[in-house]
Amino acid sequence: MLRVDDLKARTYEERMVDVLRELPIRSSEWTNYNASDPGITILENLTAFSALQGAEIVTLSYRAKMALLKMAGFVPMRGKCSKVLLSADHISSPVILNSGERFHLGNMTFETNRETLIGVSRIIGVFSHDNNGYRDLSFLLDKEINVPAKIFTETPKAGNSLYFMIDNNPAKYKEIIFYIKAMESIHRNKTNDRTEHIFADIKWECFTNTGFKEINARDYTSAFINSGEIKLSFPEDELAVYNETPVSGYCIRATLTRAQYDIVPKVNNIFGFLFEVWQKDTKAYSQTYSKNDKLDVFSPIGKDVYYLVFGKEKKGSSYRRYELSTTLDRTGRFCSFTDNKDGSVTFSFSEEKCGYAPMKAKECVRVIIYSEEIMRRYSVGKVIGYDDQEMKIPCENIVIDNFFLIARRKDEEGYYYDFVRPEKKVDGALYYHLLEGEGKIIIEDPGDFIDADLFMGSVSTTEGEKGNISAGNTVLIDNPNIPSGFYNPGAGIGGCFRENLDKVKDRFLKDMRTPYRAVTASDYEYIVKTTPGLCIRKAKAFMDAGSNTVKVTVLPESEEKFPKLSGIYLNKINDRLKERRLLTSQFSIVKPNYVAISVKCTAYVKRHFNDCKNQIEERIKSKIDYINSEHNFGDRLLFEDVFHAIEELPCVEYVYDLSLHSENNKLAQMKEYDIYPRFDCLCYPGEITVEIVTAE
């Protein structure tokens, strides 16, 4: 097999040395090694060809390398803007935020993606309800209080409810967003689907004139297990005030329809009526219009901006550019512009006066607004047409969803323009890759665009992972007409840069080293421990030669003293192992067993030390408690480990006597002085008897 490193490292001269060294071995009759010999000339040509071929093999294009990784199932992960939820509780009256409204936290910019209504409603009370009546949890609305509450009581059951009481009618909102700050278990594995509910199901309802009506909900908290948002949308029925709770108001109710929690959910805070902003900084903004006479355009990126206006004059055609003019008294492609007092600009077209105007159709006019930074450098270059042409863009860390280039070509009527997004495969189209992080494009297929001039179109940049800001900041709005003081109850999520080639290769190599098939004992244990959505402390795989079965014992995370393996855990783990086991292998999941270990100890302690007995007892418990320590199922309990652990205490002079005993010989047996638990068994402290004697 060819070694790529050798091909890359070996030069033509090194290869010729090897050829000449091998000639006497191959042929004793060949004695003329001078350059004038025709045979040497042939060998030199073949060696040169080999060197060139080796260099070509290791000099793969970007496209070829990505194609190889794609064959293995690895494509670059796309860059994303961080999403942040903001509270508008300080807004006392309804306000509409425009699309592209800008916010700042330090030097970091955030923007809205769509028109958003805020300031209509607030949550004024939260109440839990079960067979014992209502329980007031309204303290969860105070962000300064961080006291966890078991919102569905100590033992959640189907039928338990949570009531959210609201001051004003929230039906004006197209969608409302709540944020739940929960106490999350550090042992819980992430799920691939954030909306998956493993342990509980919830029915969301709102109160209307005809009673409670079910509403659509997207719950990203897994039924209050994790911190996250809950998005709700209302039915067409008219909402009504609910008076049965201690506080009256418009009501949204969450009722458990299934409750099989492994860990009872605890909530620290509840925030309501949030809206989304995205961490990005738009430098060139594009907007399309379906009007062809008069347009009012508002710049979301500031006042000192530049405008380019394009119109489509025929159905299915490319766009033509219209020059800006203060009046429409010239023949040609012109549009007039007028600055308005509210900061907007009005553009007008007149085919009657100028001879040209966009047709009336969907997206017949496109207006692009440039910041001065982009306008000065908005020319990208010319499409030459050779393979993998690389061109630099005057921005880095670009948001791919907002990006396109303007391609300018010429016909008998003049210049015409197309707006080309990256990686859009259409016959004759300009097909290119955008390397967002590096600020480059690679043209894979020029299509019909050879000799076209490329210019910047729409572009936004992002800070990537920096946009995943921590919770608890005060975010300021750029609009002076809206009061500042927006608060983010949760951390920003999702912000990242697009993977470059090296990162995709690293992910590929890491995946190659990550067990997917269950072959060895460590494979079984890793696969079980990483089961999505579950909290697993320990797992131990054991081969039962008698039944030719792999037995896997699992300890779940639990608030119980002796955790049990529920049916949900058994089914989830079983499904995961079925998917990943070898076809000829068999396995079974074994519930954990626990064995008490009794200890008797006599120790001489030093004078002037207090509480020696309790210190010795706690040290013994820590050494034999396998449930809450790093010890795994079946680990041998060594007499000498317990002995030395006691002896190392500062208060102990020496250990006079020590004995360990298993309280269940079927689960753990004693051999000599050590305890040998069964493969599915964990030790825990039984009866501890400590006698202390003060040393002379």
C-alpha cells in the first residue's frame, strides 16, 4: 500500500539515488551509469514522472478532500449565530420591534430576525395544584431569589398541574416564550432531540370562554428536567379570566399526563414573555419588495449608509440596476430618493418619465443597504473559470444564512445582475463554497458566469462561541425611542463557526476512536453510560461464559439511598445495545444489588484530639461506600485499604484491631481478610463498631 508521507517527502534526487543503487542488483551487465546512456535517460524520465505523481496524490484540492470525508459521512458543521432570550418586563406598554432591531452587550451586537411585539403581558403568579389544593410558587418569578422548588410535589403524579397567571390578554402574541431555570443533574446525558420527553408528558392548556382548551407547545425542558424555553401558541377561541386560583388572571395550565421521573424536577426560576435575538452584526442588508412605484425603506444598520437599487423588468429575467437621482427628469434606469424625517428613505420609479421601471411582481425590487466599511471594499473579483478558484472576501466569520454575492454580466442592453447564494446547485448557476471563518469563497463550478464580476451582497458577521453569553446580563437597545434594560435569564446557545477542513478531519479521527459497536467490556460500559437522556453513575460489563452472555449492571443517578433500575432505563439501554451489539452476541441488563459490610475497629488515638470516634467512623464509611464513590460493581474491598485509611487520620496513633464482614454471603464473600462482592453488587456501610483508647 502506498504511504502518502513517503510520497510527499521523497524528492526526485532521492529517488534517483535509490534507482542507481538498485541497478547492479537488477542487472550485472549494465555498467554505464552516465547521463549519456539512453537507459539512464529513460530511468530519469520515469523517476521524474513518479515524483510528479506522488506530489499530485498528496496535493488534493479542497473539493477532493471534502468529498473523501463526505464518503465517510462527515461534512462540515455549519456556523450558527448564538440565540439569546430577552425579557421585556421593564416595558410598561406594547412596543413593536422591527426586524433587524439592534442590541448591544459591550462590543457584541444582537439583532431580531423578525418583527416582534413586546410589553403586552406579564406573569403575575405561579401555582402548583394537586389533591391537597393550590401551593403558591410565585417566588419563582423573582430573579433575585434562587430557591429550588419541586413544582409537582415530592412525588409527581399524572394530574398534577402548574398554573401560570397573566395580567393582560396575551392573545395578541403570535407566540409566547417562557424560560425555565431548572436544577439539572450533571450526570444526565444530552438528548439528540431537545423536545424528546422520556420521563413525563405534559398537556398545555389556556382558559377560554368555553373552558380550558389545549394549545400547541414546544417544550425544550424535557418536562421541566432541564433549563430551557417553552414556546406556546394560542387557539382561535377568545381567552377569558380564570378566578379559581388565589390570584385571578388569564391562565395557562400545564398538567402531567404521565409522570415517571427518575429525579424529581426542581425549578429555580420562571421567566415569561421573552423574545429572541441573534448574535450577529449586519454590515450589508438586503430587502425585497413587490411594489414597483414607491418604496419606503428603513435602514436597520444605522444612518451613514449607501444604497443600491435593483429592479426586475421581465418575468424570469435577471435584475437591472437603477441609479439614484434627486429627480426623475432623465431617460434611463433611474429612481428618485427622498430622505424622510423618521429616518427612512423613499424610492420612486416612473416608466413614463424615464422609460424604464421594474415590473409589478413578487420580489420585483431589491434594495441593498451597505455600511461604509463594506461599500469601500464591496468588489470581490472576476470569475476566471479554472478549477477551485479561490477569492478573498472583506469579512471573516460570516453568517452563511444571510450571505449572497452579486454577479454582474453584460448583454446588448448593458449590465444585468444575479444574486447568488453559496452551494445552490442549478444548471448554469455559479456554484461556490463559502468558508465563513476564513472569509473566502471557492468556486467549484463557474457555470455560465465566466468573466462575471462579483460584488458583496448581503453579509452579517458573528462572534461564534463568544455569542453564547452567560445568563444574567443587562442588554441595551440601540433604538433611543425604546427604554433599555433587557435581561437575559438563560445563557446564549448555538453560537459556533463553520468547521474548517482540519476540524472535520479531527472529528473524523475522534469518531474512529469512539466505540460504536459493542465488542469489548469497555465498549459495553461506554455505550450504556452515554445513553441519551439518562443519568447513569456506573456501569459494569461481565462475560458469563456459562450462558455465553454479556451481562451489564447499571447504577442510575437517583435521590434514593439504593437506586433502582426503572423500566424506562431498561428499555432505553436495551434498545441502544440492540442497535450496537454484534449479530452473534447476546446480552442482558442486570439490576444492581447492594451488600452491607459491617466493621469492627479498635484504635488508639492521640491526646488533645476531639471527636475521634466520629472521624474514624466517617473514614470507614467512605472507604466501603461503593454507591457514592469511584468504586465499581464487583470491585474487591481490600482490608489494607481500610486499615491504612484509618491509620492516616491525624488523630489516630495506631490501629489495634480491625475486621470486615459481609452481611450477605450470597452477594459478597470474604477470602482471608478481603471482601469479594459479586459482579452485580456494590458495598455499602452496615453496622460500624468503633472503640477508641487514648494512647499514653
